[in-house]
Amino acid sequence: MKSAPPPPARPTAAELDLLQVLWRLGPADAKTVHEALLAERPDASYATVLRQLQVMHGKGLLSRDESQRPQVYAPVQAQDKLQQSLVRDFIAKAFAGSGKALVLAALKSHVSAKERAEIRQLLARGGDDA
């Protein structure tokens, strides 16, 4: 019986920055990723971005199309799937597995009045839009 492949490694903060760019752009080469990242991180060098993409590919976070030049990178996981996995891990580690504790902590200081109103509307509808 074949075992399932291991889940991709957890991305670092810098890797999450690159994943955000790739989720926004879709599959892209290193030059395109670098140019898009410059708006957020003007100090990012092309060589560093390329190396980080290569490392992320090695960790299983990105796929790489080697049939074309330049090589094109794409996230292995969809944004919502990876975010849900990271949140699940965070809740388990920081909030003893309690999603309620996470939500209450977030509501105390990290949610604007507008966001609170949107949350109330979502809860009133039964939360099906999330």
C-alpha cells in the first residue's frame, strides 16, 4: 500500500511573501516574481528571489516547469488551503486547539468596526459565505 506524500513544508515569512505574489500573478518566472515583489520589498534582489524560489521548490512549496526557459514556478497549494492549514496549526499550538479562543483574541484588538459588522452579517447568515 502506497503512503500519501508528506505535506509541503511550512513556509517562512519571506516564503509567504513570494507565495502571495504567485497567488496573485499565477505561474511566473523569477524575473516576473522579482518585479512584482519590488513594490513591497524594494531591497529584494533578483538573485535572492531566484534562490528563494529554488529553495521553495526543493521544500515542496512550489512546482517548477523546466520544459521552458526561463523556468516557471507555481504554488503547490491553493491559497485558501494553505491558509487553513496554517491557521489549524496555529490554533493547535497557540490556543490549545480552541478556534473560539483565537476568534476572541482577534476580536479584542485586531478587527475594525467595519470588519465587526461584516462578521455579524456573516454569522447572521449562518457563516455559509466564508
